[in-house]
Amino acid sequence: MTVTEVRGGRAEGIVLQFRGRTMEVDLLQKVKIEMVVKDECVEDVIDTIVKSARTGKYGDGKIFVLPVEMALRIRTGEVEK
């Protein structure tokens, strides 16, 4: 699992005022979580994330499920398929 602080877009953006100036901010701070799990665990992981993270408000995020064809450990050359 990897957790990364990222900046991302928002469809309508937000407008902030700072020192008398108006600024439109369209890149907001977000957290990106990347995980690789066994096929048989995917549904359980998705259910756990949704139950923990869902507020029902804009910005709850998205889950993308992608196949991982192979993993290669660079240090040892070990390959997992």
C-alpha cells in the first residue's frame, strides 16, 4: 500500500479571497491510496474502503480496479504472477 499527498481538480473549483484579492483554486489537496491485493480480496477491500470513507458528500473519491499482470522485485529479480 502506498499513500501519497496529491493535488487534484474539482469540476467547479472554489474561489478564495486572500489579502483583498480573489483567486480561483481548481487544484485541491487530496490523498491517493494505491493498493495491490489478491483477486479474491478485491471485493472485501472495496467494501471496507467505502464503509470507512463514504460521507455522501462531494469529494468522497473514486476507486479504480486495474489488473496487475506481474510484480518484479528489482533487488532480487523475484517475479510474482
